Amino acid sequence: MGGYLAKRALLALAVAVTVSLVNFTMVLLSGDIAVSIAGPTATYEQLERIRRDLGLDQPIVVQYLRWLGNAVRGDFGDSLFYRTPVADLILERLPVTLTLGISAIVFTILVAIPLGVVAALRPNSWIDRAALSLAVAGQAMPSFWFGLMLIVLFSVMFPILPPSGAESWEYFIMPTVVLGYSAMPAVMRLTRSGMIEVLTSDYIRTAYAKGLRHFKVLFKHALRNAVIPVVSLAAVQFGYMLAGSIIVESIFALHGTGFLAWEAMKTADLPVVQAILFVFSLFYIVLTFLSDMLNAWLDPRIRIG
Amino acid sequence: MTVQVANAAPATAAKSGPGFWRRAWRHRGLMIGLTIVAVVVAIAILAPFLTGKDPYYQDLLKRLKPPVWGGGSWDNPLGTDNLGRDYLTRLLYGSRISLLIGIAAALVAGLIGTVLGITAGYFGGRIDLAVTFLISVRLSMPVVLAALAVVSLIGGSLVVVIAVIGFLNWDRFAVVMRSATLQVRDLDYVTAARSVGCSNTRILLTEILPNIASQLIVVATLEMAHAILLEAALSFLGLGVKPPLPSWGLMVAEGKNHLLFEPWLVAIPGSALFLLLLAINLVGDGVRDVTAPDGR
Amino acid sequence: MAIRSIRQGGTAIAAAALVALATGSAWAGKKDDTLNIGWSRVVESNDVYFNQGVREGMIVGRLLWDNLVERNPTTGQYEPLLATSYKWVNETTLDLELRQGVKFHNGAAFTAEDVVYTLNWTSNPDNKVAVPIMVNWIKNAEKLGDYSVRINLKQPFPAALEYLNAAIPIYPHEYYAKVGTKGMSEAPVGTGPYTASNVQPGRTITLTKNPNYIVGGPKGTPTIGKIVQRTIAEEQTQVAELLSGRLDWMWNATPDTADNLRKRPNLTVVDGETMRIGFISFNANGTGGANPMQDIRVRKAVAHAIDREGITKALIRGSARVIPSACYPTQFGCAQDIPQYAYDPAKAKALLAEAGFANGLDIDLFGYLDRPHTEAIMNQLRQVGIRPNLQWLQFGPMFAAMQQGKAPFTHLTTGAWSINDVSITLRGSFAGGPWDIARDQQVIDLVLGADKIVDQAKRADLYKQVLTRINEQVYWLPLNTYYITYAFTSELDFTPHPDEVARFYQSKWK
């Protein structure tokens, strides 16, 4: 396990470095940080001076290394728009995004796993078809459209839920449903196919043959095995959700990290864009690493392979 | 760092032949999906013949006319938008843009992903390691954020949007193609081809590619739907294709400020988008079911 | 299904109980004396000197701080606020007597030190305030006594009082020196009618009535107990909040939304004048490489191709009107009787053909604010053969592109920082400074010349010459005025002003 862990950790680190380089280069090449810093009133000479001062005339790799060196110490520079440290801004807004992300993944799991199990127990029954339709609809539903429709329904036509803000848990209901629904199809399908596979496997048949009770077999044996891949998928989906909350946050006026990223893009606040891309990539890498570890721990065969 | 793919198709080779077509014909979802897609494609091709109007023609005196069922007239069956353009005409022409983006972005992604995936699967070893690493890197990049960042900084246009979406979504192609190639690589006919001295390229093109085509189709449909959805999201945030192009995503975005009082402006293109995405997903699921019946 | 999902969602969140969030909030408006206001624009800093003239920032600024003088929006007179009287010693020296007994929110007494510090610090170019033209006419300020100061000007500047009134609030010098701009943004301290709490820059701020506010000053005595501001990005979300009674005031409702809100019984919808004008700016000078807009015939073709009257009437409606010159009609020096270009597509086509574009041309059009309007313009340009490729950017990048000459023409608006004097626009955009993309020496000389003249009639005449030349050369194509639609609960007594600064300290519950 130790060797496997070290190998995986090293790989994750390599991925983190590469992805941050890609993100860094991408943002650097798409925008002109000197223009953003200098603001609309700068002269050409001022721009040149800023470029020199910031080392923007140096090779990208050199700039990247300097940025990374600061970033690992938690220093992402100052926001050009807010004029405060980027790290502070992100930390301030992370709780909202995390709350949204966690409640969305919990929602997804609470809805998708039971649905997947029920669908797997009765393949091709009406409930299976209903579950699948729900999944297909989830894949086809633009989340901004879903969010707007929910606002029309539950804030205007039947005003039972607040359309914007993050004051208390009621505020997170609609955003949670919208964000969670987008991740549901994948989790539901994987639970279903996993369950079907496990239920038709030899050891479950043996369990039944031994005369174990239906529910006990279902929950103690089948679900536990089917759920292993679902856990790692859920971790990955959670990573996607955090990064994908930008649209949901903008619709429901949740001032989380996604919204901060959106603002930063609008104002060409490149250090913030850089930092958020980095942080979300890191989240994803850590989450996949953890889910790999969990999988390896649950299923020893992986460690060898 | 395992490569995780939500909807990766099971890696079994395609089974074509009469059974395939019979199963396909009986698969209700696939048929419904294909019908809708065919209708949308027909609309896209025949748009100029279905309406005599110009999707760009604005008449500021005829702004925001409701659709017929909301008390409007048959002059503008779906009403008009905030610049007085005929909404039905824009919807019909809009199918072209949405399809174009879906197909073009899936092609870009497919090209990158397939080349990488097949190369990795076929040659294995270090090349495989490098490609797997690349896939991990790609997966770690937050797609929506990265796409938004690039488009917002360099400015959106049809080409930029297609390129960005294509370059950010090749991973699923690569994963599926890699594992499919791995499975096919050592099958008899491939080894046979190799033993008679066929070149690698030739083997890839003539032996391997046709045998994993069905999986390619499944991934392509998913990616097409994904691209259309992503374009719509970009357009919704004002960063997608440029006006006055009538993309459905852009139409939703432009109707956004009328959501509460003229909801049809959002509901109509939104429903069209939903239907098209639903159909494409149904086709993808259907092809998967038909080629690998137990792997939904 | 949706309802079921929501219930499950609710349980999920309640069960998770991840972050301790306060439940039960106060959204009651008049009943608990709290005015809930919302807008979409993010104010980057509550420190007024460090936001790019964002109107919302100025609104909050007026609640938190006071200026030296306050222009009475009805009479146009400058009334004493932190200064009790002022006197021009000569053309470049202004002496002010200050109000005594005023206290900052943190208890510090207001004295001449604060005025001197604020003016000297902000006008020092090293401190890089966001809108330097606001303070760059100040040479320095000196203390004459505990309650009297002298402001020395770099050169005669007749609009000085207007600038002092609009956007030069006085900061507590010890506090500002200690906490800096970041501290001031996060915990603002001023002398103004409201004090700040729960400040999250760019997101929300709570303002509470200042019980020790100046009595008998021109801003009056505040009556509403508490004002809670929230930033809500989407207009339709704001409207949803307003309709559900959780928001009491919003502004910048689009004309179509406004028409619908007018039908609601509990809401008051008012169209307010603003000093904002729309115009198209051309890269006539060819900065950043040759472009078709260097040819005056192409610029004139654009001017003739746009039905300014038609667009303004159909799209902007309300009190908006077409403007003949590149300034707001009430501004000092904003001449109206200058050359115009009538809507004449045939003439536009002829001009294009003459310029060698008989088959039309493809060209980038930049824009940032008023998209339906920009699109309507694009569609009219298409009719004469100019096929614009829209580059829709945010203000910052858009402005940078303009300056670097990447934008052949740009659809812009300016609110002139609410300064009722045409000098603000002309000094900013036509005096050879970094915002000047026309760079016409004749215009530059005229504008700089006018700056130094105290005789108002002569100054007005010079500005007329400038505006005439701008139109003749089509450096700018003036389009229209705007108006702002305010929508608020009918329980609120609120009066809008053309400077776009909502004066909540003068609002009352009915």
C-alpha cells in the first residue's frame, strides 16, 4: 500500500505541476496583464515599464516558476480589481462554494443511488425507465435554463423560496437542486450498472443459495460492492461541481468562488483567474487522489495492478 | 491518478450484422432520438425554404410580439424578439449554428482524442504512459472555468468557441479509444495483418478504426451534446458566439432579460435546446445499448 | 418531480448541516425600518478614490462621507457642507472655512488636518487614485488654521467647486494613514449620514443611521434606520426579489422590464434623468495600424447609416432623446447648434462607394454596455454594407483595445462623473491625454486653452468650437441621452436626480 500510495502521490504532483503550467500559459497568452494592471489611463511607456517591472518580457517558463514559487506559499499576488491579496479573496468566498458543492453532492447521492438501486432491482420495469428518463433529461437540461425556470416557479409564481443570496439554508435549496441534478445521471447510471453486475455475480447467487435474507444480501453484500466505483465517481463529480458552480452562483447571486472567477474574467483580473483555475484544478487532483486511495483500500486488487 | 470517465462505453468490440439492425429498429429511445435529430438536421438544411424571412431583419416597431398561442398573429408564429426579428425564423436558422458547433467541436475533440487514444492503445509502453498523463492533466482542468477564461480574455466568436470547446473535451475520446484499441490490438485479424507486413498506419485505419466505430459514435454523440450545452452556457454568460448569429444558446441569453414577463423568449429556444440534447443523448444511449446490450 | 427533489434537497442540506448559517432574516422594509437595495454592478472598493467612478460606489460614498460643498440638485447652488464658506482669493487660490463640531464615525474630530491630508494625498500621482482627472487640478492644500484651509490650483480651474462637490469626500487623516485603502474599503469611516457595518466589498454592506450627523446641513437629516445593500448580478433575479418583497429598491431596469413593473400595484416605477450619453468613438487617427475609419467618408457613412431617432424612440424610449453634440445638454458649454448628419442610407452607400467600399466592408465594432442598442446599430449598418463584427468586452479590456488602436469604432457611453460641466468629458477624451484617441492638435489646443479661461462666455465659445470640430471630423458620433428607471416599493418616498447618485439619506418611508 505504501509504495502504491507514493507512486500515486508522485503522479498527482506531476499532474498538478503540469496542469498549473497549462493554466498559467493559457491565461497569460489570452490576456495582457500589463494592460489590466495599468488600467485604462496608461500610456504606452507606462505599459512597457510595467512589463519590464513584472518580468513579462521574460520567457513564460521563468514567469511560471516565479508564480509557482509564490503560489505554493499561498501568495497569488494582489487582485487588480479589489487591490487585496487574491488568497484572502478566495478564502473569504470559498465557504459559500463549498457549502453549495457539498450540499449538491449529498443531494445527488441521496437521489441517484437509491434510484440506481431500485432501477437495477427491476431492470426494464417502469421505474427503471423513469429513472433513466430522469437521467437523460438531466444530461439534456441546460443548468442556467433550469435555474431560471425554478426561480420563475418557486420565487415568483409560488413564492416559497428566496431567489438570491446565501443567508440561510433555504437559500441553498434551488442552487443545490440545479447543481446536483447535473451530476445525477452519471451517478445513477453507474450505480445501476454496478448493481446489475453485482446482483448477477456468483457470490450473490451463493448468498441467496445459502438462504440469506433478501434485504441483508442487498445491503450488506451487493450495495457495498456496487458502491465502490460510485464513491470515486462522486469525488470526481464533486470536483466538477466546485468548478462548475459559476453559472449557478451567477443566477442565484451566491457570492462564492465561482462568482468571483466570473467577476474576475469580466474585469480582466488575471491574478484572480490564474489562482482560481489553480485552486480548482488542485481540488480535483486531491479528490481523485483520495478516491484512488479509498478504492485501493477497499479493493486490494487495485493496489497490485 | 486513475482516469475516471463517467460514461465510458464498455470496451467490447462492435457487433454489427443483421442482429444489430434488428435491435436498433426495436430500440424505442434510439428511434425517437434519431427521428428528432433527423428533423433538426432537415430544418437546418431547409431553413431558407421553411421561412421566407431573414433571421437578421429587424423591425423595431414590431418588438416583443407574443407567439400565436399568447395572442400573437400568424405573421410571426413564435412572436418576435427584442429587436423585432421573427423568432421562428431565428429558431430555424439557429439549428444550423447549434448543430455546427456540436459537430465541429466534437470533430476537433474527436480528432485529438482519437489520435491520442489509438496511438496510446496501439503502441503501449511509454507512449501510452505519456498519453495517460496528458489525459489526467486534461481532466484536472476545470472545463467551464477554463473555457470561460479563454473566451472572456480573447473575445468570443464562432471559431474561438468551437476551438476552445474542442480542445477542452477530447479526453473521453482518448480514454475510450485507448481502451478499445487495447482490446482490439491483440485480436486475431490484427495480428494477422501485422504478420503479413501491413504498416501501422494501415492497420490502424483499416483494421482497428472500423472495429471501434460504434464506440466512437457513442462518445461523439455525448461530446456533441456536451459541446452544444457548453456553448449555450458560454452564450448565456455573454461569451459565446457573436450576435446577430441566431444560436439557440444566444437566444436564451438574449431572452434572459425578459424571463419574468415574456418567458417564451427563453422557453422556446430553451425547449429546442433541450429536445436536441435529449435526442442526441438518446441516440448515444441507443447505439450503446444496441452494440453492447448489457452495458447501460 | 421538481417539488419532490426540492424536499429531498432540503432534507439533504439540513442533515448535512455543514456551515452554521444564521436562519431567519429580516426582509421587511418599512415594518422594521430596513431599506433593502440591490444592484448588479460590483463595486471593487468602498474607498471612493479607488473605484473607477462606478456610480454605485459614489452612492455608498455619499452615505458614508461628506464633501466640502454640496450642490443643491434643485437650485444648482453650491451649499456649505464640511466647508461653511469659500472664497476665491485669486484664480488659483481657494480658501475655505470649515464646519466645527463635526465628528467622524470613529469619534475623531473633523479638522483642517483631514482636508489637507485628503486633498494632498489623493492629488499626489504616486498614490494612483482610480480617476486622476478628478483631483489632478489640485496643486496642494495647506492648513491656515484649525478650521480653515487653502487649496492651491495648478492653473485657473473654474469647475473646481463642481469637482469638490461631486467626488472628493474628506477622510479622517489618522485613520486613513493607518489602515490604507484596503482598511478604508473594509471598514469605512467618515462623517456621513450613515455608518457602515457587515462590509463585504463587492457583495454587501449594511448602513445604519448616524445619530450624530450634522444638523442643518444641505444633505438634511437621515430618517431611514437601516439600509442593506446586496449585489445581485442578474436583472431578472433582482426583479424576482422585488416582486417577492425582499428587495425594496432597484435601478437600471431595462425599458421592457420597467413597462411590466409599472403594472404592479405595490411598486413605484420612475424614469430619472441621467447625465449619461451614448456615442460612437472612431479611431480616426490610425493608432495601432491603418483602418478604414481613418477615411472621413467612411465615418460620415456610419453617421448617415444610423437612424438615431428611430432607435432611440423604439429601443430606449422614455425620456431619452437624440443629442446633437458630444455632451449632456445641461452641461456647461454643451453647444447644441452644430453640424448634424441626417439618417440617409442612400447617402451612406454613396459615401462608402466613394471611399472605395462599393461592396461594403467587414470591420470590428467594439462595445461593452448596451448590447441590444449596439445590435440594433449593427443591423442598420449592415443595411448600407458595413458588416460589423461585434467585439463584446468588459469595460477594462474594451478600453485597452480602444487605446491601443485595435478598435476601429466603439459604441460607448459616458456619465461624465455627474459633473455638470463639459470640461470633464473634453479634458478626458480630447486633450491629448491617454484617453484621447482622436489626437487632433487643433482640438487639444482649444481644450487646454479653455481650461485656463475664467470668463465663462469665452470658455463656452471655445467648447463650441471643439464640439463643432468633433462633429465635422466625426471623431465621435453623438447618439442619445439615457434615463434610468428606478423601481421601488410604494412605501418609499424616493426622488431620483440626474447625476445618478441616489440620495438615500433624503429618502423616507411614506
